[in-house]
Amino acid sequence: MESLGSILGRLTSTPRRGRSSNDGAPMLATVNELSCAKCQGTGIVGTVKAGWEADGSWRTNDFGACPVCRPNAALERLIAYSELTPGYVFDTFEVRQGAKEAFGAAKDFTEGTSGNAGLTLVGQVGNGKTHLLQAIGWAMLARLYKVKYVYVPDLLEKLRGTYEAEAQESFAHVWDSYDRADVLLLDDLKDTPVPTPWARGHMERLIDKRYRSGELYVVATNLTRDAMVEVWGDRIADRVFDEGTGKVRLVYNLASSYRTGKK
């Protein structure tokens, strides 16, 4: 039986390069569906042989769950649900000057040694916030946490899309897919596109619930506190930049852009 570590090692290894991510770093290829040589991905081995024997006895089916891949089915579902990108793990993160504190804070959060349910990573575009966010996700997923990564503009677009006549999912279904995560990773709480009051209201609801209940979440942003107030409002800024209650750890990634080299 393939071990959990083996599966994650295979899925988190650096694959071929693809399009650029919103964080300025190369976007890595998506997770390929896991396959199994024993059952060819069906999850079942053996043959159907149920029927009456010549002596009148009933012959049972000679098949069952695949002993190789079925034990990993829960992990596969967690990976598919997470929307994490392979390759964005701690081992592949280049700890450049200015990024050491953010890297350490991300690992502390993963290991549960920081004592904070929330973590905010602040830094300029392209300096590795997305990589650290996803590295947290892969590390938590390895411990079988239900992790959900989302690029904030995409989340809002998905929610808006549920109001369209041809929508395949309800608002409640899409909302629940993010709200039920053990660890929610919110990438790029930024100023473009300019959020509407509707968008601000739903982000406030999502963040405030986790802030008050102690559910785990990480926010990545390139906004200062004043800019956050102006764009997203006082309440979200109060939660994201909380330095006084101990609920959130606020860390500034001061590294230069991995793309341009500029600070």
C-alpha cells in the first residue's frame, strides 16, 4: 500500500511550468488524477461471480475494494477539494532576504506553535506570499486537515455566478464549500477589482466568522492597514491587521519580487 508520505511527495514534487500566478511566481501544473495499476482507477478488484452453483448453493461475488487505492481515497478527496497547486511547498521556497520571518511564521502556523488561529501575510506583489500560503496548505493537508485555497477575486466571481440563470450551483452550495474548510487560505485580498458593497459584505462575513470562532485561516495581501480600511472597510481591516488580541499573527514579508527583483 502506498504511504501517505509517498503520495504527497509525488503530488508536491515540482512539475512542468505553466502560466503565471497572481503572486508573480510561475503557476505550476495542476494535480493529475491519481491512478492505480491494480484496479485501473475503478476502486474495485476481482470479478463478479455471484450465482447458483450446480449443487444448489449460492456462490458469492469474488470482488471487493482495491487494497491499494481505496485506503487513499480520503486523501484524494482532500487534495481535489483543496485546489492547491503541486510544487508550492516549504522545501521549494527560496528564503530570500526579508522573507525569513514570513517563512518562519508560516511554519509555526502549520505546526500549531504560534497560538494563533489567524495569520496575515503582508507584502508586495510577487514576493512569495502565494507560495507560503500554499505551502501551509500542503503541510496541513498532510495531517488530513480539510484545506481550501482560494484566490479572493475568483471566490467572489463564483458567488456572483450562482445568481445567473444558467448557474449549475446554488449560492449556499458554493459558500459552504469554503465555509466548511478546516483551514481557509485567502489569497490576494487586494484593491483590484474594486470590491462592491456586496463583495465587502460577504468577505466580512467569511473572515469575521473565523475570527470570532477560532477557526484556522490565513490571509495574504499587498495592502497596508490604511488601504485595507479604504478598500475593504474598518471591520475587515480590524480582523486582518489585529495585533492586540493574540487571535492573529501579523507578519510582513519584506523580500523583493521574485519576478522583477525590486522592493
